[in-house]
Amino acid sequence: MAIKRENIGLLGSTRVGSRRVIQISAGFMIFFSILGKFGALFASIPFPIFAAVYCVLFGLVGSVGLSFLQFTNMNSMRNLFITGVALFFGLSIPDYFMQYTASTLHGPAHTHAGWFNDFLNTIFASSSTVALIVAVFLDNTLDLKDSAKDRECHGGQNFRHSREIAEMRNSTLFLST
């Protein structure tokens, strides 16, 4: 199973992570690809219906991905900064790479080594990869000595229900004079 955003979203939405399920579904896909009638059935689905299902499913995958943020301390300015910058660069850098490639017919990385160009252009054309690289870099370089509290959720406890975090949030938001 390839590691992709769709697989992570489906794992989060279905709560099924068994290899046996993947093997059985792969068997179904191979079986149905052999029979042309099933291909004709899927080809007969109107495009607007297919597009609507696609939008709903990828909206669900995106919301499941965002729900993973509930296990971080989003009351910390450090974590808010890391999340915001990673999302911004994850959306803007791949868009720049796509627009540059469309206008010049080659990517921004254009050296004499073709394999190196392909490597860099492929990595930076993926929004999730760029966001991951930026988030990991910032998480490991920003304010390391005070980041231990923000990096883990103690025993699966949600940060919103932590008394220490609530007191810290109140003292931050409502400064006493």
C-alpha cells in the first residue's frame, strides 16, 4: 500500500488498517478489471455524479487529516506558527512549480543532471511533501528547550481538557494588570 494522503484519510475515516483488508480489496480490483462488464458499468456513471462523489470523498479525507491536529497543543503560538507556515508553503510552493512548469515546459530545478531535476521537481510539486518538510524542519529548529510540552499528548489526553493548558491559555489571553 502506497503512503498517500488518500490512504491516511481512509484509514482515519474507516478505522480499518488491516493488511488483510488491503489484500482482499486488491483481489477484488484484479477480478473486476478482468471482467469488461464492470468497467462498462463504471464508465456509464455520468461525469457530474463522479465529480460530486470525488469532492465529497476528498473533503472527508481532508477533514480527517485536519482532525489529527486535535492531538497537538494549538494554544501554543509555536505550534500555530508551524502549522500556518507549513500549510501556506504546502499550498504555494507546489502551485509555483506547476505554473513555472506550464510556462517554460521544465521545472524550476533545471540543471544538466536530468535525474536531479526530476527528483526536485517531483518532491516540490507535492503539497503534502512540502508541508511535511517545512513542518518537520520548523518543529526541530524552533524553541527546542520549551517544545517538549507541545510535542506530545500525555497518555492520549486531549489538550483541550488539560487543566495546565487551560490555565496557561487564560493567563495568556487575559493578562492581569
